[in-house]
Amino acid sequence: MDAALALLRQWLLMRLAASALAWALLWALTLILPARALDAGAGGLKLEQVGPGVYVYWGPHEEAGPANQGAIANVGVVLGERCVAVIDSGGSLAFGQRLRRAIMALTPKPVCALINTHLHPDHLLGNGAFAEAGIAVYGHARLPQSLASRAQSYLAAAQREVGLDLVGSELHAPRERVAGAQWLDLGQRRLLLQAQPLAHTATDLTVIDESTRTLFAGDLVFVEHVPVVDGSVRGWLSVLEGLAGQDFAQVVPGHGPLVRNWPAALMPQTAYLGRLLDGTRRALDQGQGLQQAMDAVAAQNLERWLRFDAFHRRNVAAVYTELEWE
């Protein structure tokens, strides 16, 4: 029975993707069939189907290292009638190459676009596997400049943590720069790329699959893993407020499992960021120095975040710097 349903799902995806009825049937079959992770390509890279033509590699909540090839962030793959879009490329050239092989095992359609959600290396050090094949790389308009300013430190850290070959895993900045909103047509399937204002970073880009109402949020959304501040906590809260007002069937965060209870799933993140903001502002008002603030502000892990000890103190330092001249 499962095999027959799977064949029907594949036929609908290949032949009837333009039909509203087909999309409804595909969604129904996705719910009927047991959740499966596709073990595709050399190296056994697992891509899980989360909707018709939508697949995700789920990054583990770990430090980047040789065992995971630096691939600790979620990566998306979206299939259109004409071609395939990839959302983020992982934390090394080696992982990017495994990802390309997994996609080739999944579909004969070519990859026509790689979309970077922001500048952090766990999301884009695999770009070379795509850029060297002539595949268009998209990113926030500010991403190339931001990458250039951090390239040396990012590559040094990657070599130290993951053991990367710097020549092979060099940073490939996107040539297709998104300054506002831009549609990307994959053939009977459109993705909306939206450059966001200063938030998690200065280079955040969201991707919405119009057909399945799936938001690829990048690191604007963290689930289970503690949020990491590298931009503006005030800007981040503002962007989250805007996203919370939109209707998504599901959200793929930058780190953590699939979200279907949107926007309720944002509550732990907004609570934590709010505690950081309010606590740091009080520390500054009381004349506390940076070290005092890092020891005191929101020190309790009330939301039970994973990797809290690794990132919380640096979050306080980032917010302190942001608010110091407020």
C-alpha cells in the first residue's frame, strides 16, 4: 500500500504540479505516508521530505567538527518542474559536494539556484560545490561585503574546528544580490526571496515556497538551540513580529525541527530575546560593566535551550555593545 501511494505521489509531483488539485492530493499523501528520511547519494546524506517537492537536511545541535563536516545548520531543497533550488549549502565544501550528490540521486532536474540565508559559515561554506558548477548563488545585497570583512577569521576558525582545506572551502559570495523582494521561478513553482533589515545579522534573507506556504527562515528562527545574536536584538524582535503576522503552513528554522504551530513556536525565542534586551538595558542603567552584565543578565536558562552555556554570555556582550550608545 505504501509503495503504491509513493508512486502516485511521485507521478503527481512530476506531471501535475501546476494543478491546485494535485497540490492538495500531494499534501494528503505526504500526511498519509509515514515520515521517511531519504538516504540519498554517496555518504548517506539524509534528506527528509516535509511537503510535496520540499526536502530538508536537519543539522545536529553540535559544535562544528570533522565528524559532521561543519554541517550543523538546516539545509533546504525545493523541486520545481524545471529545476531545483537549494537553501544554504552547509559548513564545508565536502558537505556541499555530498549535498549535490544527494540531490542528483533525488531528481534528474538540474540545480539552478543556491540561496544563502545569511553570512554564517555553517550555512555557506559549501557554496563552492555549486558556484564552481556555474549555479547562480543568491544572497542579501549586503552579504558579499559582510563576507569579505570576515573571510579571514571565518576560514581560520573553519580550519581549526573542522580541519578544512582552505583552498577547497574558500568563501564564494553570491553574485545575485537581493535588496528587497524577488521572485524565483523553478517552473510551476515560485519562491519569494525577501531581504530583511538588521536582525539576527545584517544579511538575513528569508525564502517562502508559494506552493506549500513553507517559510525557510534561516537563523531568524531558532528552535531548541539557543538563539545567537550577531546583529540587533531590537531589529530581530521587530522582524519576528512581522513574520509572526504572516500565515505559513510550516517553517524550517535555521536550527531545530520543523515548525507547524506558527507563530506559537516563536514564544520561547521572543521571551529569551526580550529578557536579554530588558536585562542588559537595566545593567547599563545601573552602571554595570560588560563582565558584570555577562554574569548577571538573563543568566537562568528559563527556556531550557540547548547549547545555552556556549552562546549566552556572548549574546549578552553583543546586546550590551548594541545598547551602550542608546
